[in-house]
Amino acid sequence: MLERPRVQTTFVEYLIERLIRVTGVLVILFLALIFLFLVREGSATFVEVPLGDMLQTRWYPNEEHFGLLPLILGSLAVTLGAAILSIPLGLFTAVFIAEVVPRWVREILKPFIEVLAGIPSVVLGFLGMLVVSPLIREWLGAPTGLTALAGSVMLGYMALPTIISVAEDALDAVPKSYRDAALALGATRWQTIWRVTVPAAKSGILTAIMLGIGRAIGETMAVMMVTGNAARMPLTLGSFLMPVRTMTATIAAEMGEVAQGSTHYHVLFAVGLVLFVVTFIINLVAAWAIFRQGKRFGRLLS
């Protein structure tokens, strides 16, 4: 009578293990298929468009100008601005939630922050057009409010929930013995936070930053609505007060009107391939940081 539950439990565990394994393989397979599809549709670009033309500073497909530099630099400028705004604010908020506020306040704030990540990007883009862009035009004297700065503000806001949530989890994972040891040696509470807890969680914090940046660089609708969509070279700080065009916005705006199989069509897939590679590298760095943190804690525990 006692053997049946064990056999049944073993069989259920076997099914769950196989299901997890199949799911993991399918995820890898889907990613590989997506990559191969982008390569198939975008590889013709490197045959139809000379490399020198792709590195020029003008994007005007109607006249066969396919310069990718304005799109790449536009995406980098908006993402850099979002990182500058979101990383310090996200880190300080994570420290505040994990180390300062009482437990019951934390249980309220963290779910509320995670809910913010569920707001549709088109709603945030609409908010940026109606509120953020007019403020930039009036306060900073920009010729138009639809600028790289507006895109950076909106993307920074969208990256905040990811950075705060992951960084807070990393801080919470730091063993309590670290804090107790620092306090026992005479460190103040703030010295313990900034010299012990935060350094101990730096790998998790780096992961949070990478995931937040990945969230920002892959955003489409909000960026397309607030950046002005002008393919120009953002080479100076003043470029943040001028319109730019990102790679994601270019694909979303032009893919629906392009002729299938045309040079323009293949170039848009090449842009998507560049985005895929950049996002993959960011997530790879984040995964490596998590793996490194796990190995370090494993050595400490052993």
C-alpha cells in the first residue's frame, strides 16, 4: 500500500521534468528560428546595398538612401538618456524598499511598482505626447517637444519597474549575517547599506540594469510617438532637444507600406537583425552576471 504513492509521485515528477526540458528546448528552437528568419530576409541587404551606403548618414528609402547610422545612433542616444535617468533612480528606490522602509510598507510598494510595468506602451506614448513633450518645449525652449529627451524620459520610466524589482530581489538575497557583521564592527546603518549590502548584490544589480536597458532599447510604440521620427545624426548634447528616429520606430512605421522582396524590405529586416543581436548580447551579459553571482554565493556557503 505504501509503494503506490511513491510510484505515482515518481511518475508525476518524471512528467514534470520532461515537460520542463521540452519547454526549454522549444524556447531555444524558437529563438533560433527567429534568428534564421531574420538572417534569411535580411542577408540580401548586404548584396543589394554596398557597405559604404549602409554606413552613410542619410536614411531616405524613396531615393535609395539606406544609411543605418542615424537609426543606430538615434537608438543609442535615446537608450543612453533613459539609462542615465532610470539607473540612479531605480537603484535608490530599490535600496529604499529593501533596506529602509518597514516590511509592511515594502509589501505594498513592490506589487505597486510591478503593476506599473503592465501599463501599455501606447498609453505611455500618448501620455508623453500630451504631457512630457509640451513641458520640454516650454521649459527648455526646444523647437518641438517631440525630441530624443522625451523618448529618454518615457523609456526611463518604462525601465524603472524592471530595475527596481530585480535590484530589490538582489539586495534581499544578501545574507543577513553580512549586515549583522558590519553593524557589530561599528558601521552605521548607511555605511552597512552602501559598503556591504550594495557591493554584495552588485551582480544582481548589474543584471537589473541590463534587463532595464534591454527593455528600453526594444521599445517601439512609445518611442515612435514622442521622438519625432526624424532620421538625423545625434552627435552633440543639443541633439537631445531635437527629433531622432530609432531602429524600432523605423521598422514599425515602414514595414506595413514596403513592397515585399524589395531592397527596402530586406534593409528593414537587417535593422531587425541588428536589434536582435544587440538585445541578445544584453541578455547574455545579464545571464552571465546571474551565473557569476550564484557561483560566488555557492563558494561562500561552502
